[in-house]
Amino acid sequence: MRILILCLLIVFNVQSATSQEIKINLKQKTGYGPFKPEAGNILFSPPNNHPLFNTFSKLEFNNIPDDLIEVKKGIIPFDFLQFLFQSLYGTENYKFFENFKKQRSYEISNDVLSTKQIKCFVRVIFAKNTQDNPIYIIDANQNGNFNDDPIIQIESIQSLEELKNKNLKIIESSYQISNGKNTLERKIPIIVFFHRNELKYNIPSYMVGNIKNQKDIFISHDFIFPDYWVSTINIDNGNSNIKKNDIFQLDNKYYKNNGVDIRSNTLLLTEEKNNNQRFTLNNLEQPDIKSDSTINLDDYKGKYLFIDFWGSWCAPCLQELPILSSIYNEIDKSKIDFIGIAGRDEPKKVLKVIIDHNISWKNILSNDSNKLAEIFNVVKYPTGFLINPDGNIIESDLSVIELRPYLRKYKLLKQGQ
């Protein structure tokens, strides 16, 4: 079996003729399959000037046990685009939905979304019990009451890999999807836990189907986005993961991963007749946000590059910046350098973070002109790419936490680090 991911270089221009669309029927499985677990943040009520403040304030959290203290109310979204649409449709804040859809490159028609309130998220409360232990309750039956759901003590994990082996409590919640005409009923597993002293959730589910020659094909939503906005595929438990919009080669044919349609539970592939892809680094020639001087790619000739996609709006990105700064001080700058790319952001906000955190490496914006986030196919923040001196992406979807081992692997740290 031969699987080759072809989106290996930074900037590309594809000119290919589509020959056939392929739909692969999928079944949902509980667990992680061949993928690494990820975790998301529970959404709590935003400030009163946020477009979603009124939506959160109207949510009913009924019959919370009287003996709980320090109660916090939040939600876990299953289909955030639908949540925004039903919350903001017909309001003065509808533009917030439109911007979000554009920023995330959703290709879903608004016609399949519901203007009525459907159960596209689940309510959760977090509190302490009489023994001062942290607990949570998930309104899994979606009735707005918390006296008919189990009270679960929150456990802590050090590494997300522990989710594969640690026997944490799984709660199965109901939820709904709209196809524009009907509301579809679904079930989904949820795990809640502390990770590095932060409250997190994880959705241990993936899909599996069958591609040509009886090869198993696995699809991940990163265990955070069950609307499959992220649709990463893996074939026959291979070593390579193929992101949405990537073109890959299998058995001497080219295919494009167009992602999962959750309304029909199908994976959409396009068989490409040819694959004429041309790659350059030109789109990185952008003004540095701090100095306003244009980044000169000649400065990076013969070097590795670590590209960090982040945003001033992204809490995990800000939390990782001190770690990334520490790593930056450990690298051999004759062999490697860093470039930050801020996505979905504004120059003033990015500049403030750069100054406040004393970031030493250069940073540029991804915008509608250079489309860097789209070119790198970035679907989550923060995420990193390691690029070799030839311009090839040799490691992708890197987190700051796992960066050092890769820098050691390629001998890019200072001696003794």
C-alpha cells in the first residue's frame, strides 16, 4: 500500500481537473483510533458586551443540588456554527456569525442550519461538594434539569495520552443536527477532567469507513469538533494523517480530502485526474508586525523554520508563549529560526501581545490577501509546522509542548540542551 501526502511544501497553486466525487459511508466509534487525543475548553458565560451574552443569560439551569458550592454554568458545543446561527439570526449581532463562518472557512449552506433553537450543545455545571471536592454534572438528557443526572468527581491527568488508558467516566449525551428540513437525533460520548490545572473536555469518538481494496479509513474531529469541521483521515492505521483539503496519493491515484458530511455520515473525497502543484515561500514575504520591515526570506536560506500559528484572542496560545520563548532561547539560531503567524486577528492586538510577552522572533498576519492560514490548512490554534531548508514541511500540527523532542531529533538545539 502506498499513501503519500502531497501538500508538503508551504505555498501552493493547484490546477487539477476533477474526475469523480467519492462518498464513503461511515460509522461512529467510541475511542481514539489511530489518533492523538486533544482537549477543548468549556464555554462559560461571556462578558455582557459579547454578542452571545444574551444567549447564555437565557439558558435554563434548573434543580441544581442545594449542597453544591461555587457553582459555574457552562456549555460544551457540538455544532458551534449552528449554535451561533440560532443564537444570532435576526439580531443586530448576526454579522458575528458571518465573520466566524468566513474565518473558519465553513462551506456549509445556511439553508441546512436551523433558525429554531435545537440541542446543538449540552449544559454543564461545575462546583464543589460538601467535602470540597470538584465535581461536574452534564445535562445529558437535555431537559435543563440537574437533579436527574449523576454527580461526578473531576479527576486530573498530566498528559492527554492518559485518556487512552485511564478509566475516566464517559457520559453519553443526546444532541441534535439540522439538515434544513428535519432535526436529526444523535448521541455522543463526553469526558471532563483537569489537565494542567485547567478544566477540559474531550469527545472520545471517531468515524471509520472503507476505501478501495478493503482498506480501513479512520476520520478524526480532533475529539473537540464533532461537527467534523476538522476532518483528519488516517488509512489503515498508517503513520501519516491527512488533513481536510489535503491531496494524497493512494495506489497510484490522487484524492482530495473534502471532509465529513455529518448529516449523512459520509466522507467526501474527490479523485483528481492530475496533480500539478507548485510550491514557493513567497507568501511569507510580509511586514513584521513589530518593526513593519518586510521579512526577507534570504535571511532564512539554509535554515529550518518553525512556523507558529497563534492569535491574541486564543487563550491556549497566550499560555504557551512563555514556553515557546524559553525554547527560542535554547535553539541554535545558525540552524533554525521562528516565525509567528497571527490568524483571525488585528495588528494592534497582536502587537500588544508581542510587546507584553517580549516576543523576540518575527510575526506576521494571515489575512485575506496572503491567505496563510488557508495555505497551511490551519483549523486549530495554536499549531506549529517545522520546515526544513528545502522548504518541505517535515512535521505538522506540532504543539509547543512536543516541540523540544523534534528539535533534538533534527539537532537544532544548542549544545547541551
